[in-house]
Amino acid sequence: MFGYHLRLGLKSLRRNPVLTVLMIGAIALGIAVCLTTLNVYSMVSGNPLASRNDVVYAVQMDGWDVTEPWNKDHPTYAPWELTFRDAQAVYESNIPDRKVIMRKGAFVLGSSDEKSEAKPYIVEARLTTPDFFSMFAVPFKFGAGWDAEAERSAEPVIVLGDKANEKMFGGADSVGKTVKLDDKEYKVLGVLDHWSPVPKFYDLNNGSLDEPEDVFIPYSRGELLEVVSAGNVNCWKPEPIDSFRAFLASECVWIQSWVELRTPAKVEAFKSFLDGYVAEQKKLGRFSRPLNNKLSKVSEWLQLNEVVEKDNSVLLGISFMFLAVCLLNTVGLLLAKFSGKVGVVSLHRALGASRKMIFRQHLVEVSMVGVVGGLLGIGMGWLLLLALRQLYNSYEAVTHLDWTIGLIALGIALVAGILAGLYPTWRICRVQPAPHLKTQ
Amino acid sequence: MLEMQHISKVYRTELIETHALRDFSLKVEEGEFVAVTGPSGSGKTTFLNIAGLLETFDTGTYRLDGESVNDLDDDARSRIRNQKIGFIFQSFNLIPDLDLFDNVDVPLRYRGLNAAERKRRITQSLELVGLASRMRHVPAQLSGGQQQRVAIARALAGEPRFLLADEPTGNLDSLMARQVLDLLEEINRGGTTVVMVTHDAELARRAHRNVHVMDGKVTDFQPYEGRPIGAGTAGRAALA
């Protein structure tokens, strides 16, 4: 009987093509807008390191100005980043199972091979300690990262992102080959597989929706080569900074720090370590503010940084309200359409269709409108995301259509179609057939 | 076959009450061909709608094929309509975007018959009305008389025991009206009980019995005097 209902539904939809197109269009429009906002919302509100959420922590210490909190709106907040020397102290602790200190730098990446056709270009680099790759579960296509010894001796080694490897080596296995960063040669140790965590949780302060950096080199290279930061640097203390060394010794915060602590005991021990470190620093005249060290899990870190801005939630709500308006329009159109079907429905009733059968038949019809509207809406949503990507390059990571969201949108469309059809369908089922058979 | 006792039906609006049927009693025996006549507004169609379980009534009793239908729910009434009753309407009531095959198929779908059985019945009933060769045509491609024959085929395909016809020739010219009536007579001879509402006294005369309705009451009827002559070759028997 379902097949028969489908056939009758299809014929009924063809009977009033204009009304059908309007209904499908209304649902498609609502779904497209919902899909777009839902897609962006889901991307920015996701936790890309959910599987390691319970063991990986962002580290904060509050050595900011005693007269003014780092964040006036949230006085209890500590700076997102650490000073160079505080980060160094974290890195020297033996308590964490893994530890990462890191920052951004900018270089010109070029080929070492003079015959290569790959042109040099400016890249963002992550200068990081070696645990970065294992702690953040970064996937490798070829090779691996560097070891502690390479870090200690600031070896000129590099891990290429998949795009950089594509540009330099056409995507081939480049492990063992060399590239130039600025004028210095670096040996390629590894090439990343496609990796695009959204949001870029490990450095939310420098473009939370940006793609990961193009290349990765040892953190210690930055000190050796005196690489200036390509990310945010926040300072509060008037102090003479006339050299790179002076900058490293300053109270400016610019280093991101993460640790992996696999047991609650380690968490407690590391907290004690931080407290002890700050207490020592206080004796040296630093950290004048009350003790305010923080360890935040990735999920807490994302929340703290307000990656999902209130605007996003409001926009999501508005888009669903827009869908509701589209559905109300669809209800009106369905009422108009079904009122024109009273004669045919009466005839079906006379020929033996019960109210339940008529209800099912029309529910199938409105479901078809919902599904077709949903599919069209997904297509329109995809185009909208494409347009957003063209307009705002920085939105690239969040404007890829997540097909799970697409399927959810299809489900929403189906439910929306049925909801929109419930009242018109109920009404048509209540029709008394007799008066309409005489005059059909 | 059909037995109504003291049926009354009132249509109410906020302003007025219209007594469509008052103390309406009628008995139709199996195999009869009854013509129901009366002026416009006399209650003929209301009677037919109640007889066909398309409308409920306010008081009285109604037994169809020995079963009381007073308290049946919508499912049961729909099942009886589908299995025991065939309808023929003045305006044919064919579904315009379904071809003849699919139009005749509608009641059979609700019966839940399998595809082979449905096809057999559809072909047979369209053959009976002489339109089997045009089963893939849509109603708009047929004349009024042909459309009414399709409506008859649709009614017959369900092999009803009881055929209700509401002014079946009202929209036809005299030649086509005669053809349709010939067909109804043939169906009746096959054993199907036929109740026909008509204005046309000449058509009514061809029934075995006339029932005259006035102001919602039966005012005159000819008693049933046994099975009509010549019964037994077409209609339900032919499709069985």
C-alpha cells in the first residue's frame, strides 16, 4: 500500500505544480539556512580532541599586572599564554607524561633543489617541542616528528603539512629530502596526512578557525635563530626590550603550553608544581597577583575561550525560527492544496478508504514534499557554504559541508514536512464525503 | 438486503434545522431494482448517502445485509462500503489524472487484493462495459456516456452486493442514458441489488419497484413481488 500511496502522492503533487514548487521551495529555503548555520555551529562547537579530552590540559599562570586583571570583564581569568621563561619552567617539569610549549613563526618556504619548479612562498610555522604530534594525535602520511635530542640541539629538521608537501614535492614521500626555510636548509623528517582540527584548539588565540600551520620545526630553533613571533604577543609591563634576549626575558605572554597528565595524582602533583613555581617567582618579585594557575581540559579550554560565540547560538536560533516561518507558509499552501482535493478524497472515502488510510496517504504525500525540499535544501545549503567560503577565506575550515549534518538536515526536513502536513492532513480526513460527491 | 426503520436525519446550522429524513422506513430485498423518485430536496440523496454509509443518521435503525450498521466505527463502515456497496454518481466522479485501469483499481487497492486478481477484475469489468480496449486512456478522452460506463465498471469490479446509483443518467443524452440503464438492468439480472435515485419517471418505470419520497418520507411505493424476470446472466454473477 505504501507504493500505491507514493504513486498517488506523486500524481497529486504533479496536479498543482506551482503549489508543489512553492511548498518544496519554502522547505528547501528553511532547510538551507538551518543547514548552513547548523554546519558552522557544529564545526565551531566540536571538540577535535574529544578522545583525549580527559588527559590533555592547557596550562595558564597569572603573572599579569597587579593593578589590573588581564581580562577586565572576567577578572578571574588568567592570560591565555605564558611568558617564555614560565613556559620553559613548565617544559622542564618531569611530572607530565607529555608536555608541549610552542608558538607561531613566519618563514619563506622554498625548495633546496635549484631545478625544482616549486616557487618559494610565505608559510606559517609552528615552533614546537616534539610531543606536539603524539599528544594531539596528529596523523602522519610519511615519516614522523623529531626526538628530544633533536629538540635539545635545535637541529634543522622539519615536518611538512600535506599542502606544503604537495607544493614542494607534488605530494610524494619527501622524507630525507631537504627544503629551505628562509635561507636555511631543513631535513624533512615527516609529512602530515590531512589534518584540520576545527576549531584549532591548541592555539585559539591566533585564529581559532584557521587551518593548522604549513610546517613544524623544533621550538628551540626559534631561540637559536631569534625568530620573532607571528602570533599575538601581549605585554603589560613597561620594560626596555632592546634585543631578542630582552624580549625572551620580558613579562610578555606569547607561548602556548599544554601538558598530558594521565592520572588524577599527576594532575594534583602538577598543580602543586605550578603553585610552588609561582611561590618561588613571587619571592623574586614576580607574580604579584593572587595565585591563579589553571589547568583546563580541551573542552573547558574551548568554552573558556568562547569559541562558540553567543552570536552563533543566536544565529542558530534565528535560522530555526526562519524554518518555522517557512513551515507555516507550507502549512498554508498545503491547506490550499488539500482544499482542492476534497472531491477526490471524498471519492476515495466512498470507494472504501477509511480515515486512517486517507491520513496515511496524505502523510506520505507531505513526507515527499519534506524529503524533496530537504534534498534541495541540502544542495542550496552547500551552495551557501561555498559562497561563504568564497567571501571569507578565513572561514574555509568551517564551511565544509559535514554530511552528518546534511543527513540530520534531511531528517529535519522530513519531520518538518510531516509537522507542516499534520493539520492539513487531519482536516482533509475529517471531510464529510457525501456533499462533495454530488458536486464533484 | 437493506432495511431502514424510522430513520431521521437533521442538518443543523446556527440558524436553521433542516429535516432531510423523517421517520423514513424502507426495505429492499436482495436482487431488487428499486427506483427512488421525488422532487428536489425531498431527501432522496440523503437516503442514498445513509444507505451507502457515507452519512450517519440521528435516530432509527438500519440493517444492511442482515447486519446493524448503527454503531459501526469508521473502519468498519469503510470496509462495508468497499466490500458490499458500489456507487454510481451523476457526475461520474472519475479521478481525472488516473487512466481507466487505475480508476477502476481504486476500490480494489483498498480491498487489499493482489495484483493478478486486481488485473483480472479490472479487465473483466471494463470488458463488460465495452471499454477494455481503452483502459490506458484518461477520463477526459471519453464521452460522458463512456465515463459513466467506467464508473459502472469501477463499481462492479468490487463485486458489490448492492449498487447505489444517484441520478446515473442525469448528465447524459437520451441514447447514452438508455445504454447505461440497459447496463444497470443487466447487472441487476446478474443478482446485484440496485437502488437508483432519479428524477426521470420514464427511467423509474424500468425498475421493478418505485419508491416516492416527499419531505423526507416515503409517501408511495410498489411492494416487491418476487424476483425479477430474466435474472442471472450479468453483473455480479458474471464477475464471480
